[in-house]
Amino acid sequence: MRTQEIDGVLLIDKAAGMTSHDVVAIVRKRLGIRKVGHCGTLDPLATGLLIAVLGRGTKIQDLLMAEDKEYTGTFQLGVTTDSQDADGEVLETRPVSEFTREQLEEAFEKFHGDFYQMPPMVSAIKQGGVPLYKLARQGKTVEREPRFVHVFAHEITGVHLPEVDFRVVCSKGFYVRTYAHDIGASLDCGAHLRVLRRTKSGRFSVDNAVTVEEIQTQDPASIRSRVLDLPTVSRMRGA
């Protein structure tokens, strides 16, 4: 397909089992656009809002990545993994008490507002120019600097022990897998992230996103019509 440059933002609902890079490659091929990037990596396990920046839209990539995020998800108590999520190897299994709603709320409250998170070894942060996840694949563990993060809002949306459903609104650079891991540690039983979905980034919502399946099956012109131009993006950001 001949390349046809478009400047703007395409909101995508990423499916599970694919990387963010996979989604970018699909957009580039299906829409015939050379310059495509994304704002905020979603792991293969995660679904939901992936903001693709097209053409000159790549110039505001950092601005869009700096927005606050909202996630919904499920973590499982009693099992810790080396990746802090369901894709990792199990490190330890511990019994789970019959926690009350109040006990769970108390654990969540410990991770509200400002606090520090230790980036997981499976993160994309670079050490000596090498992403941590690549070092982790080699069986290496290196020292990491804690990162200052903020939780603006949180909610327990369901309790069906050993699983807990939640919603969290957080700052840029927040690791939801570490959030689950740390809450599990505070309950003295451990936990790992089992399900994750990004629902919002700034003022952009997954409710307005196109699915990867639609990108792959619908007429490219129809998908191009879903691209938000840069003046629209600017207005939505309140700029």
C-alpha cells in the first residue's frame, strides 16, 4: 500500500496477547503510514487504551505520555511471581486469610497519594542503555532507583477471594503490577496482577477507541476517519 501521511492521534483498544509494538506495526501496514508511535506501553497481558500518534502527532508524544492514567484490573492474593503478573513464574504460594472488606481497604489506603515504587525487573527502564526486561530474560537482577508516583483515586470494585477487583487513577510511570505486588505484601500473603485494562489516559477514553480487529478488517479509509486531528487533540487536552 502506498504511504499516506496523516497527522493526529488514533485511540486503540489493544487486545490481550499482543505487544504495543505489534499494534503499531498493524497500524503502519493497514493505514499505509510511515511515522507511527505509541504513548505508554501496555504489556501483552493487558488490554485497553493505547494512544497511537501518527505523522506530526509524534511531536506531542511526550505530552500525551505525561497524562494521568486510569486502570481496572484483578489481582490474586496468595501467589507471587517473578514478573509480578500472571505471565511470570510462581515464586511462592501462601495461604490467604478471610480478609474483610475493611482490611482490604486499609491495605489499599497505604498506597494512596504520594509514595515510592520500586520498578520491576520486567520494566522498560534502561540500565546502561539496556531495558531491564532484557536483563531479566538473562536471569540478571540489578539495583533500581525507586520512582516517585501518585495515586489520585482507588476503588475496590469486587472481592471474591483470593481475587480482588480494583480501579486506580495514577500518575505517569506507575506500575500496576507493582501496586498489586505491594498490596499483597502489606497483607502478608503476597499477590500478583492477573488482569489489567487501561480505561483512560488524560481526557482520552477507551470508550472512543477502535479495536485492533477493526483496524485489521475494516476499510482503511474508515479507520483513517477515526483519527483525531491535532487541533482536536489540543482542545481535548485543554491546551
